[in-house]
Amino acid sequence: MAKVENIVFISLVLDLFGDMSIPFPNPNGFLSRTLWLVSTIRGKLYNVSGNSERWDVVLLGALTLQFIVSPYIGSLSDKHGRKKVLLITMIGNILSALVWIKSTTFASYMLSRVIGGLSEGNVQLAVAILSDITTPANRGKALAHVGIAFAICFCIGPPIGAYFASRPVELGSSLGLELNVYAAPAILTLVLLLAETLFLMIALPETRGKAHAPPPAEKTNGANSNGAANGVDHKPKTSRAKTVEQRITLLKSLRSLHFLFLGIFSGVEFTLTFLTFDLFDWSNTQNGKLIGSIGIISALLQGGYVRRALSKVGELNMARRGVSSCAAGLICLALVPQFTVTRPTAAFRLLQGAAVCMAFTSATVVNSLTAHASLQCDEAPDADTGKPVDALSPELAKGRALGHFRSTGQLGRAIGPLLACASYWTFGPSAT
């Protein structure tokens, strides 16, 4: 099990590092016309005094939807195997990088992102693979690898991508090839994707249908004889509905929670830099340090706290703690504008407190909800019939169910920033 966890973690780092090093192209041609339309809409909602182009590019970036394909990729992995479908999605990612290297217009760049979006299956299949090989007691600990990989690449991907983007590739002109100005990070992404594909082909075993049998203590509800004798309940705080109908109902509720939470949280993430631009006149470097610090704290929390505490605290209790932390962070952010002029030091401390709260939220909520959703899809027999749950209902097939779960989160990530931006431009930072 540990070997597969390490393989999944390394592949995610390679994949996410390449994806997060993608710079946004310069506004010319089709992009300039698109940004003009976005700017016109934004101007009718809110008049930005400065740095308006930064607001418009962020809004445009929020329009990318990646939620449609996830359930289909999950269903294919249930039918044909995780490894085979994962390698097919890697081919799509490689094709996306090749188109990106040669793209000299914004339309061709968008084509590369569409291909990449349709091939986006790495994260959800990683969750399905880890769910295949873990028990309910250690599920959350294993899935923390996904969040840690995100946090690490979130910190190092963008600055490295910006570094390579500032160094045009001269080889293309010498060979008579027309390459875009961002060919260097595109080539870096291609190399990482090729390395990841080769690594997965060699190292990753097929995990579909290879459920890890729980130890005897877990089969007896997690209470050993010594614990029972001493009146201590050692049962892991993981909750899984017993019947098929209960699991399906719970999965629907978890999908709704996932959508609502990521809609709000992604809106906070997108408008946080607006607030620092407006109130503190921060540069890109200062904002980069703020976002990077959130990513570092989140990674440390996931590796040092969440992985150890999740089975003891329980998935839903951990998610509640994260949502409570998010609420505390929003209160801090709502107070920042009130102190920016009169007490700038207090405003800065409130911003720091909000950043820590957001880091804790980032480390806990999605990972906990994902772990809880995956538990409902376990292949353990149904309490009434004794048959595997995925044989009784296709909605509980692990790949499909987790694909739908991730899909709702992606939809929240797409809609949340749009609503938050509209609110920020219309009502200002405090009300938002």
C-alpha cells in the first residue's frame, strides 16, 4: 500500500507542477478582444481606479470549466481499469502540451487548454486508486497525499513557470519552427508529462478490484479486547452508511456540500489579491509571497496534523473545523478595510490571521469530504444483501461516484469566482 501511495504522490507532483507552471498569454489578437468584452462588463458593475487589466485577466481565467468530463473518466476507469484510463488521459495531456508549444495565437492556446481539460483525470483517478488500496481507518491519511501535492506545486509551480516564460527559446528559429513566447515552460511541462507517463507505465499496478482487507480490529468495529475491557472505544471515527439507498443519499449531500464550499472558498481565493491591490497597493511579488505562505502552511498542516488526526477526529468533524476556520478568516477579511487607513498595522495582522485560517481550511475541508465520499463507495458487502455495493447500484461504482463528486467541486470553482468578483465590484470588499 505504501508503495502505491508514493507512486501516486510522485505522479501528482509531476503533473500538478507542470500544470501550475502555465503562464497566461499576452493580451493580443483574440485575447485582446475577449478582454475588451470582459472589461466592458466589469466597467458597468464596478469602476476600478487602477490595475484594471489584472482584474479582467483574473475574471477571464475563472471562465474555464473542467467539470463535464470527470464522471465519464471515472466510469471508464470502473470498466477498463484505473491504470489504463490514466495512461490514456496522459496521452491527451501530452497532446495539449504539444499544441501549446506551437500555439502562436490565443485561439490555438485555448485549444491546447481545451484538450488538457478534456484529459483532466489525474487527480480524480489518484483519489480512486488510493481509495482502492486503503481501509476506512487509513483512507484520509492516504488521501492527504493529494492535498500535499497540490500545496507544494501551488507554491513552486507559478514562480518557476514565470522564470522560464521570461526566457524565450531560440532553438525554434534556428530550426525554422515558429514557437510562442512561452515555449520554454511548455517544453518543461511536456518533459514532466513524458516522465510521469513513463513512470506510471513502469511503476503503477492496477488497483481496481484490489480492495485492501481491513484488519481484524477494524472488522470488529475497531475495538480490541484490551480496549473493551478497559472501557475504551478504539473505533476509528469513520462513518459509512450501511444500505445502498443511504449511501446514495449521503453521496448526493456530500456533492452539494462540495459544490457550495468550493464556490465560496474559490471566490475568497480570487478576490483576496483584489483586496491587497486595493487596500495595501501590493505588488505581484508581495501577493506571491502571501499566496505562497498559505500553500506552505497548508502543506505542513496536511502532512503534520490532518494525516495523523483525521481517523481520530472523523471526516465530517474535521470538515466542520475547516469550515469554522474559513468563517473566522472571512470575519478578519471583512474587518481589514475598516482599519487600513487608521490602523494599518492592525489591518495587516488581520490579513495575516485570515491567511492562516484559509491555510487550515485548505488543508482540511476538501480532503475530509473526499475521504468521506470515498467511504460510501467501498466494495464491502451491503448489510442487507451481502453483495458488493457497486454490483447493486452503478451510482456507487467508485470511479463514477468520485468523478461526480469532483465534478461538482469543479463547477463550484468555476462559478464561485464569478459571483465573488461581481459582489466585490458592486458592493466592495467588506460586504463581500
